[in-house]
Amino acid sequence: MSYQPRFNHIFEEWASNYDQEITGGNPQYAEAFEGYDQILNEVADALVAPFAGTILELGVGTGNLSKVIRSRGLHVLGVEPSPDMRAIASTKIPEMKILDGHFLSLPEDATHFDGIVSTYAFHHLTDEEKDMALVDLAQRLKPNGKIVFADSIFLDQAAKQAMIDEARERQFYDLATDLEREYYPILPRLEHSFKQAGLKVTFKQMNRFVWLMVAEIA
């Protein structure tokens, strides 16, 4: 596929202070990262994988979710398009393999995973790209494997616009720009994406922005 990551330049700038921001260092994003540790743990808890099972993580970032999953006795193969993020994650977890790639650029032999996970990354794809990615990822799962994502979702377009308007009223201009520029999904459209990939999915809201998605082969 010809897709190239659109927002790498943002993450190159963000990498060095990303971990500070997720712990409340930037008030504009405090609500999006509220309950961050709980979100990571719920993603890991949703994986019903055998001990020493293999998990594919897309958008490793600085390696925070990887550490949680590995602490459960699971192997993680990481994929991350940002060189700076990969470098930080590799420093935290030097023994973990982290590939240069993204949702739409995975090795053909990267298959038979007990689980596929991602946090705060799926919104970088358009709706059509989400469709393609989920079809591909469903084929990379073991029969009882699960896809577990956590990311910002809006119930409808009006709810999304209301959040943008609120951000501007609070002078959270970076947040408002992010919400307008990136491809934060509307829940019914995202549910359709999972279904057309042959996946049954459940949604659980974790904070004002982030929802947990757990999907398996229908």
C-alpha cells in the first residue's frame, strides 16, 4: 500500500516530552490522557492470550503499553513509524524488537498473533484506511485472537464539533487543531469498519475522549 504516515513530524517534535505530557504536563491534553495507566492495563487485561503468547503492537510510541503487556508474560512485536519514538522505546525495552512500519505497512510474514493492540494511534488513518487496516489485521489473528485498541472516538459529528468548540473556548488551540486535522472516528462508522472486516466489536468509554475497543473474529 502507498500510504505514508502523515503525522511523523509531529511525533518527532513530541517524542522527547511525550511521557511528561501523558502525566498531565500539558493541560490541553489532560482529559485525553486521564486514567492513562488504567487504559493501558485494560488493554492488557482484554487480551486472552496464553502465557508467552505473541502480541503485535501498532504505534508503540515510547513503549509504555509494551512494558505493561510484557509484564504479563507475553511477547510483543512492536511497529512504530517515528524514529525518535522507536529510539526511546528501545532504550526502555532494549530486548524488544521494534520495526519501522505502520498500520498499512506490515511484513507479510507477521501473522498468527494472539492479539493486536494499539493506543492513541488509529485516528491517524482516514475512515477508508481504517477499513483496509482492519481487513488486513483480522487476517493476521489466530482463530481466538483479539484486536484491542484504545483511542478517541465521538458518538456523532455534533459531539465532535462540540468538543472542538469547547477547546477553542478554553483557548486549547493545539487540541482544537488536532481534533480538526486528524481523523478521529465517529462511533457508528467505526463499528461498521470492524463489521465489514468480519469482526464483532464492543466499545467501552474510558474518559471524555478515549474508548476501549475489543474485537474478535465474528
